[in-house]
Amino acid sequence: MSSGNFFSTSINPLHIIAGVIILYLAISIIFYNSIPTEQEQTKKAISNLEIIQERLESYADDHEGLYPEKIRELKSGGYISLYPPNPWSNTDMMEVSGSMIGSEGDVAYVPYIEEDIVKGYYLVLIGFDQAVDEYDVTGDQLKERIPHILSGRLDGVDLPELKEYMLVK
């Protein structure tokens, strides 16, 4: 009868293959679960948009209720040090001109100007290919990918629909 020394037994190659497969599956599951879904990314981007809106309202509080002509005035005025991270690219959210052309997670700031005064604004989140709302806000016959729009205005100012404003701009 053998003593059954553990270290002297031979290793079955099938056990090694099974172990490698199990390890591969475990790593794959962990990696797959760490990738945010499009819905989670959109939710984070909307949260980032709300942060920018808070900073715009702080700017207006300090400037007799008026909003900046360009969103970059938030940076130069110390209201925001960096734009929040874009959930899709993991870089700073980029400011997009009023053309609404940008990458998913970027922000378009469209000031509502009346009598040469910025009396309101639209903050538009540029969305992913399957955005919640897709409509032509620029009048170019192309549907923009817009999952979320926030706006702000001075008391007594009626903001037109974004599409109407973009068409007359």
C-alpha cells in the first residue's frame, strides 16, 4: 500500500485545462460586470449636466441674474475648475457649439439672447446613437441625438422651444 504522498502524484492535464477555463470565465465575468451600461452612462452624463446647470445658476446669482455668453466663462470665473468627466470617453466633457455636433456625453450650451442680453440658456446633452429623443433642433433635416435638455431663464422670460430658437438664430 502506498503512502499517498500528495507531491509525488502526477497532475492530470484535464484538471489544468479545467482550472484555466474556470479562471478565464471568472475574469471575464468580473470584466463584463465592470463595464457600465449605456443607461448608466447616460444617467451619469445627465448628473454632470445638472452640475453645470448649478454652476450656471451660481454665475447668474453673482452677475445680476445674467448668464454667460459662453460656458467657458464658468471656468475663467472660477465657478468650475474642470468640466465633469464624459462617461463615454473618460475625458472632460467638451463644450459643443450651437451646431449640436459632438461626441456622446458632450454638452452644447445655447445661450438665449434677447436685446443683446443672455436671458436664458439651453444645456443640451449630446447622446448615444439610441438617444431617448431624436429630433431636428438645428433645422438641417438631420435628427440630433439628444437624451436630455436642461434650461434656465430670468424671471419673466419665456424661453421658446429649442428648435424654434435654433431656426431663427
